[in-house]
Amino acid sequence: QVQLVESGGGLVQNGGSLRLSCAAEGVDVSKNIMTWYRQLPGKHRELVAGISSRGRTNYTDPVRGRFTISRDIAKNTVDLQMNSLKSTDTAVYYCNAVVRQSSSHYTSYWGQGTQVTVSS
């Protein structure tokens, strides 16, 4: 059974920092594609950052240089360190895992989301 649980969201001031964590069950974060998405108010869900099984990372332009995605293998978690937060970062943040079931079958899993609110 696969379950992703996000935590660490909250209310912070503009310029502040926050660290999100995604606890994964049934998914090995070191062997699958792990990503963070966010859904801004009134908008579709968008990719924030991703990390591959080989540790390569990518970021969407608005967060590059401010956010850092990482893995904690011992805890089997995927974290998102968010610095220099802006009001435009306010969103529900979701953890996602893409699990390879076979050579041609992949399954995408989502957490329940955690709210991040940045006050001006």
C-alpha cells in the first residue's frame, strides 16, 4: 500500500523559511521519481521541484535558487526547503511519487497536501 503524507506547512512572513516533509510508505524514495507540486489559489497544480532516483534535481523557474528538494534515505522522506518565501508562493503543496510497475506501466501517487501561506 502506498501512502504519502505531507507536513510542515503553515503561516510565515514574507522572506521567511519553511521546510516541508513528505513521509512515504510503500515507496522507496531512493528508487523512484519524487516531486513536489503546488496548487495556487484558483490555478491548476504545477510542478515545483523534482528529484530522480540518481539524485538529479530540477526546479520551476519561480523557485529556483530559493527552494531545495532533497531525500532522507534513512527516514524515507522527501523534503522541500523553502527560503525567501514570497506571497506568490502561497499554495497547497503536494508530494508526488511516480512508481514504475513494469517497463511500460507507471503509477502516480499523491499526498493529501499541506497549506503554505506567506503573508506580505
